[in-house]
Amino acid sequence: MEPERYDDTDRLRVSDREREEVVQLLGQAAAEGRLTLDEYADRVGEAHASLTRGELTRVTRNLPDAPGRAVARPADVATERLLAVFGSEVRKGAWALPEHIEARAIFGDCRIELHETELHRRVITINAEAIFGSVTVVVPEGTDVRLTGSAVFGSKQSKLSGPIIPGGPVIEVRARVIFGDVTIRPPRRRWW
């Protein structure tokens, strides 16, 4: 067995953002069945404890799309990322809506509220992954939401009931669920 080789970049210190990108990659690998939940938990701990790029690279060993091998998204495509691991992540209010939203809930809850923001884009794509967790997307009634994907020991469902408003934006929700749920629903009615 050959010893691992390092160059000077392996000794550079990593940022919190780099650690979170690796945690997201690990979540995707667990959702795809490439890592067991125990392996996922161990590697997430290693990622958060990593101080250098070399240490962080070892956490993603034997995984596709690891740093240095990732296929980059075009620079003009805006992406918002939400990650909830044993906790919750909420995006609400009037916010600048990107073209792509990636929400991952692993033993946690992600909530994306779109009813208080302006839906200027024609198509918005949400990749929603729930592993022992939930992702909830709140949209105004009449929004054209197209829910696709798979659910294993979980559910993906839309609770929208009104007719679709013609010519409005389209929200594509691509769900991947394992022991969790992805739910599309209208905002709760206020009685005051």
C-alpha cells in the first residue's frame, strides 16, 4: 500500500464554508446509499474537526464529487444551500430568490418559505433531501409546483388544493426521501 502524498495545499487551513461543503457532500453520499448512517456520522465529525485541506480531503476518500473532482455549476447560476443536521434551518421573509435551492435535512428540519418573497424567476428548482428528517416548502396557493423524486420509508406530498394561476412561475421540487418527508403546503391562515 502506497503512502498518501501531500503537497503544500494539503497544509492550508480550511474555512467553515469548506467544512460545510464537505458535510453536504457526505449527506448526498448517505442519501445515495454510498455511506451508512454510522459512516456518515463519523465522517461529519471528522469534517468539523478538520483543520487543513489534507484532513478534509481524507474525509471524502472514495466518494465521487469530492473536492478537487467536483463538477462545478456554471458561475451565473445562483444557489442557496440549507443544511439541517440534528437541528433546524429556516429561510423566510422577503429574500432574493435564487434559481436553485438545495435543502438537506438529516435528523433535522428544513423549512423554505416562498410566500413572502417575489417569485420573479420563471423556473425555480429545489433539490430537497430528507434523511430521517423533513423539508417543508411553503408557497402561495395557485403556484405551479411540480413534485418529483422518490421516497423510501417516507413521503413526498403536496397539500396545495387551489387551481394553478396560468403564466406564473414554476417551482420544481426534486425530492429524495429516506425515513423522512418532503411536504409542499400553502401558508397557514391567520385568524386575526
